[in-house]
Amino acid sequence: MFGNAALTIAMLVVSNIFMTFAWYGHLKLQEMKISDGWPLILVILFSWGIAFFEYCLTVPANRIGFVGNGGAFNLLQLKVIQEVISLTVFTVIVMFMFQGQSFQWNHIAAFVCLILAVFFVFLK
């Protein structure tokens, strides 16, 4: 069961890297003057192309991790884990890609609340 849990979490981390680039990478490309003249439909298609790989990892991660398929997590636990991973990956990527973004005390407080959410969702 630990193997399924670790595999699920690893797949969700990688899928969220793809998701973050799909949702926000085009903004970095625009900032770098690479996609400045792209029409919105091209930006959407570009993001969909990246998001495809996110789905190729997220869907199997949820199947592997779901208790009904022999995994370690129920649906609520999977969702809370995914959200925490999503926000953590997003924060790390933004801190490196978008240098103008600041990390403040309220962001830390929000992460503490997320950690508490994980704690509470696993309580019996």
C-alpha cells in the first residue's frame, strides 16, 4: 500500500508541474517576448498540449491511489492531497519563474492551513 501511496503522490507532483506550466507558462513566454503576438486560440491550444501530459499522469495517479482500486486514499484524501501539491508546486515554480512575485506571511499562514487540512482529512 505504501508503494501505491508514494507512486500516487509522485505522479501528482509531476502532473502538477505540467499543470502549472500549462496554466501559467504562457505568461512567462509572453514576458520573454516569445508569444507576444500569439492569438488567444494559439495560447489555449499550446496550454492544452501541455495539459495533455498532466492528464496522462493525474488520471492514473487517482486510479492507483484510490482505495477502491487497492490504493491508500479515499476520494476526499486524494483531492486534498492534490490541492496541497498543486499549490506547493505552483509556489515553487512561481518563485523561480516570476521573480517579481513576493512571498509574504499570509502565504505561509495559508500553507499552514493546507497542512492542517491534510491532517484533518486523514483523521478517523
